[in-house]
Amino acid sequence: MRAIKVVGGRSLHGTVAVLGAKNAVLKHMVATLLAPGTHRLDNVPEIEDVAIMAEVLRHLGADGERSGNRLVVEVPEDLRPETPLDLVRRMRASILVLGALLARRGRARVAFPGGDDFGSRPIDLHLEGLRAMGAEFELRHGVLHAEAPRGLHGADVYLEFPSVGATENLLLAAVLADGVTTIGNAAREPELEDLAAYLGKMGAKIEGAGTSTIVVHGVSELTPGAHRVIPDRLEAGTYAAAAAITGGDVTITRCVPAHLRMELTKLAAAGAEVTTGDDWFRVVGPERPAPVDFATLPYPGFHTDMHPQMVALLSVADGTSIVTENVYASRFRYLGELNRLGADVHADGQHVVVRGVERLSGCEVDGCDIRAAAALTIAGLRADGETTVVGAEHIDRGYDGFVAKLRALGAAVERLGE
């Protein structure tokens, strides 16, 4: 079992650069399946989820090769339409191969997705939209059998919720569908807009990405493309929270501050001094945070994947904060672990009541998912004594060089169990 040991009491100072967004590059890798030939992606982080997705692509017949932060993917003319069960269950983003395979092969067999356990996250919106485009589905023994017997065609699809995954799956399918597809109440996330930009370089005709209505004019074929993945706003936000909780002074570079507008606004409300530039921002943390209320919402609202890190910060605030989780109903497993450190946080329905305490005390805690493990590590930076965060493999799924970057900022942190 991999773990991270943190000795608290040091404030962070310095500069840290972020790499490409996990939630973008995984979708870009799937997008390569739409066009045979050689694709090039730059600014790719070296994280476990990228390695898993590369295995998925290899099983389908594509081949990826890394060179530093560049990933070159060779896609064959003929793709195997079946994804491996064990890999798909390890990462939810792999469900996106469904739309791409239906577009390229007219059929697919995909296991129900896994990834972090945040309670029920059904893919009904994905399936309803693809059905409207001519796909048929049958679930057998945990495997989804999909087929478009007459090919995919354009359709008007309105999502009940602006699901990122459903919007992406429909987008990947629509670019090669016959006719025009309109996606209403579409997700507006920067990562989705970046996916549309990459597909555009491949020859797709997409209008409205980044807005609530996306119109796709299907084309008969796409060609390989080259693209630089946008910076990871969640990596940037995590280091911002780490700077704030330690009363540090950290500048985060190679990022897009506008993608974190709501999160940085709440950090400033908690007492941090936030200064932004075109591709950087600086966070100077307070001696003790002020309480702040916030609610997670689809973009441009507060990102659910920054919820645990912000709660870690507010756990030592001078007062009580209320956090409302509107995206993932069961995202509270980390609360008990944070309380083991001496925090006073409790779930009440979809709300979290955070009563700030003066001190946290280090102990062993379980980082049960990517952001929970990051949040508990951040809390450990503030806690007295040693904190051991078990489950560092979750960190490896979403952060490139997390421990090394924290050490470079002055944190007393190391990996265990390597």
C-alpha cells in the first residue's frame, strides 16, 4: 500500500507549474480513435489514469508512445470494438469509448464504468442521447452491448442535467454522424471546450462549445491532429488551497486563472490574498481562514473536485461554514478521516457543516479517492506532528509529481511503501 507522510507546521513558499488537465487529456485520447493515423498530444501529465487509458487504446488496436510530456498515438484503420472489463472498471472516463466506437465501427461492447466511488452516477443521459442518434443497447452480464445498425444520425438532444460525460460522449459520436446534432443544456466545462477544439483540428464542425447549446454538423471522415492540452485547473486549485491552509505564499504558473474564477473568489473570501495574471496566480494565505459558505455546481460554478480541498482549509477556519454538494450525492466518505485529524465536520443530507477548530493533530488517515487523498494531505500540512495518508495510489491517478512539487515549496512530505 502506497502512502504519503506529512510533517505539519511548515508554510509553503515558491512557484509551482501545472501540467495538462486529467479531465481533458483522457477525452482527447479517446478522440484519437475517430481518425486513423498519427496523433500528437502535448502537455500530457504522467499520471496513472493516462496509463490506464493508454492500455484501453492498446486493447482496441491503437498504440501510444510517450516522450516526456508528449504522447503520440497511432490509430489503425480497423479497431477492435470491445473494451477490457478490468480496465474500464478502474476508470469512469473509459465509458467515452462508447460514442467513439459507435461512430467509427457502428458497434461496441463496454463494461459499466468504475473510477472513484461517489455513489450512483448512472449513464442514462449518455444512452438516451445515443439512442436518439440511432444506437441500440442491451446489458448482458454487466457488459453494455451497443449497435447502430443503420449508422448514427443527427438528432436534437436535450440533457436533463448538464452532464460533462454525456455531453462529451454525444460530441464524440456526433462528429461522424449523418446530419446535424444539437445538444441542449450541454456542459460548459473548459475541458469540454478543449475537446471540441481538438476535434476541430481533426476536421469536425462544431459550434457553441463552452455554451449551453452545441451544434455539430457531422462529417464523413476526420484526420489526425496535434494539440496542446489545457492546464489542469484542479491541480492548480489544490496547490492554491495548500498555500492558503499553511499561511504560505505560492505562485501557480502555466495555468488559466479564469478557469478557477469561483474557486479563487471563495479562497479570497476565506482571507487569502489572491493576485492573478494571464497564465498565473499568486495565493498568500491568512494566519487563520475565515468561514465561507459555498455550493458545488456545474461550470462556471464551484467545481465538485475542489470540494474536499476547500473543506480541509475551512476545517481550521475561525467560525462555521456550510458546504452544499449538488453534483455527487455520496462524496462525503473523507469526512470521517478529516475528523480523525481533529476536525469538526459533519454531513447533513447534501450539506456539510464545517465548524472550524484551532488545531489539527496528525494521525493515519485513508485517502479514499483522488481529491480526498489530496485534501487529507493538505490538512496534514497544517496538523501538528505526523500525518500518514494511506492510498497514495489515488493521488497518482490525478497528480503528476505531487509530493515532489510540495517538497519544492518547502513541505516536509515523503512517499512511503515504494
